[in-house]
Amino acid sequence: MARLTRALLMALATAGSATAAPAESTTTTTTQNATADGLHSLMVKAGKMYFGTAIDVNNFADAKYMAIADNKNEFGMMTAENSMKWSSSEPNQGKFAFASADKVVERAKKNGQGMRCHNLIWYNQLPSYVTSGSWTNETLTAAMQTHITNVVEHFKGACYAWDVVNEAFGDGDGSYRQSVFLKNIGEAFIPLAFQAAAAADPDTKLYFNDFNLEISPDKAAATLALVKDLQARKIRIDGVGFQGHLVVGGTPTRDALATSLRQFTALGVEVAYTEVDIRFESLPASSSGLEQQAQDYAALVGSCLDVKECVGVTVWQFSDKYNWVSSVFKGKGDACLWSADYAKKPAYDAVIKVLQDAISSSGTSKIPGFMMDEGVFFW
Ligand code: XIL
């Protein structure tokens, strides 16, 4: 294991001793006191690597938000919500722009938090020179390889993992999603992307990341076939990210979710929940709705605890104030653990409880997950 990766893992492992008092504790709806263990601290005590969140530079000016985001007791792994995507990182061909993403990385580093890096190849948030360019298989392959090489090399040492290919399959039927990459390169764009990422950084974990893997058997089957295909060709893939964009009352049970995760870990890859939010289909939420949301979050986090090779859970923003759902799905939302005014919701309490229950019923040593030997994690 590379030195930087080991250093990051060791730093994450010490997170349980973090005692920073969350500045929002006066508005909390819970009985937690200010120094109680938060999400990340408990996740580590429960044998996992991290609890994380998406964040971006546009959030930095919000002091109340940042008091929570900077607190490693709550979050030990950060993902830049938008600023590493192709439209941000290479807005003009060959001209790379890393200033925003660098600020996210620097802030995480200062806080002792790790980074999950997102993403390299996706059909969305592409600059128009990519979507409207007149490409051939050869020229787009070269542009894709140049993009991946430059971005991965720039962030080398900072990223625990990279989402190399994001959302390659359609909404639920397991067919390949139409994209400029599929159109010009064919399905080979995926192995080519993984090969380029592996060559650029041998130490970061390489993930395929997608949504609805939790609820669509066809999409899960297509993704399993992809993992097997890459492995058969000896192309490195280390993990599969379950995005976890789910619906209140439509989230599978803890056991069903764990079964879905295990389909992948049986192939020898790790898994993680990478973009969790559990939205209401209509608002305002009722108090029974908030309880259902709490159960759904607990089921999801519980399923990660139940699967040894599930490394952690990342939420896609932690406050309803900034979650993307309400801007994309009109009239829907309130999908996060904290309300828009930073009160902890029942879902927050439920996640804390599922973690505390796992720790007290099993003891860390008996929970499937990471083991530590002389400061080095291994499965
Ligand atoms: C979303 C961001 O949250 C929004 O701010 C942006 O406008 C669109 O993208 N799947 C992904 C994420 O992999 O990158 C998406 O993020 C949400 C869906």
C-alpha cells in the first residue's frame, strides 16, 4: 500500500478521538450533547473507514454550514459536488482549471479529512466542445485519455478513490446510456477510461459509480457484467459506488440492500454509498414521513455495516438548504440529515442510533470491516 494512502487511512482511523463541538448544537432537535460522537467518529468505531459528504466552494461563505462540514467528528471524507467534473476541470480543450477543486482539497486536508474524487467520465456536465465536437473514435479516445491523465495526476495523493466512469447505464433497464463517448468509441470507452486512470495513479481506488443499483436488478446485472468483463481483461477496478439517491418509503430494507452490495463484493471489489439523499416525493414532510425517512437512512447505513467490504457512506450534501434534488425534481426534496436551518432531523438521530447499536451489540472487533495492524488497514 502506498505511503500516502496509508497516511490517509491512519489519519482517518484516528478520527474517533475528534472532539470538536458542533457550532449548531444549540439548534439541535436531539438530546445529543455538543461533544457526543458524530457520524464519522461512530462510523470509524463501528469498523468502517468513513462517513462523508459532498460539498463545494460555493458553500464556503456559509459559516453555519462550514461549522458542520469542517467538523471531522461528523465527516471524515469529502467529495467536491461539481468542481472536479469535466466542465469545471477542463472547460476548454487542453486548458485545465483546478482552482475551485483545489480549495476543496486544501480545506479537507486542513481538517484531516480524506477525499473521494468525482468524476472523470460522465455523459453530463461536459463542456460544449466535447458534446458538440466532431469526433472520431481515435480523437475522442485521445481527448478522454488526456483529460483523465491530467486530472488524476493533478490530484495524485489526495484522492482515496476516483469515480472513473459515472452513470454508464440507463435509468433502469441495464442498457448502455447514450452519450458522446458511447456514440464515438462504443462500449470500449469504459475499459479505456479505467486503463488511463490506473496508469495515472496506481494508488487511488478506481470506482464505477451509478444510481438505482439499489432498486433495479437489470441495472445491477449490467454493472456486475461490466465488473466481470474488466476483471477478465485484467483491467483494474477496485470498487462500485452505489449513489443512493432514494425515495422516502421506496428505500429497500437493510437486508435487501446488504444483499445488493454483496453481489458486488462477491466479485472481490469494495463498495460504498457515494451520493446518498432520500427525498420526499411531495412536500412539506409530515412527522410520520420524517420517521419513515429516518428508518430508510438507518436501513442504508445498517446495510453498509453488515457488509465487510463496504468502506463508507457519503451523503450528497447534509443540509436541505443545498441539496440538488429540489432544483432538479420540482416540488420534491428535503432529502438530507439536517434541515435547511441546520437542525438535526430524525434521520440524523436514526443514523447515530444504528451506529451506536452496532458498536454496543458487537464491539468493534466483531463488526465486519477494517482491521488495523501496526497502523495499516487491510481486509
Ligand atoms: C449534481 C449536483 O449535485 C448538482 O449541483 C449539479 O447541478 C448536477 O449534478 N449523480 C451524480 C452527481 O453523479 O454528480 C450529480 O450531482 C447528482 C447525480
